[in-house]
Amino acid sequence: MSDPQPSMEERILQAVKLTLAGVIRDTATPQGMRHPLSDATIQDLRQCLALISARERELAQAAGTANEARPRYADEPGAQSVVRVHRNKPGDADG
């Protein structure tokens, strides 16, 4: 099973979202320092990202696909669990 190719609109949304995220990342400043972007520009960036996310949800719903994707932290427990199996050492009475 192969996933269908993303539409032109989906590709545009993804490219714009990645570009905005790159601008935000590249202009990040340490705590306490004045940000080089104005407060109005920061609010505009947030609104753009919110609009992109809303449109991506609309497209996913229209296509009938569940968009459960969200960022995950490396130490966040996942849906899978690891079961460790240890062999008894030679000469153990229990094994």
C-alpha cells in the first residue's frame, strides 16, 4: 500500500509551515533578550501557523484520513511497551 501523493495545496502548506518554523528558529533569542521581530510580527506568525494547521485538518477530514500526528518527546512513553526476557544463568536451581 502506498500513500497517495500530496496535493499541490498540501505541498504548499507544508513548505510555508517549514519556512515559518525556520524563521522562528533562526530568530530565537536567549531568555531576557529583546526579540528582533516586533510583537505584531510574532502574532502574525502565530496566526499564519494556526491557519495552516486548521487547513491541514480540513484537508485530512475531507480525505477521510485521521490526522493524529503530533510532536513526540524522546522520553515520552509510547503505545508500545518493551518486555525484557532474561535467561537464567547456568547452574541456577529455578531454570
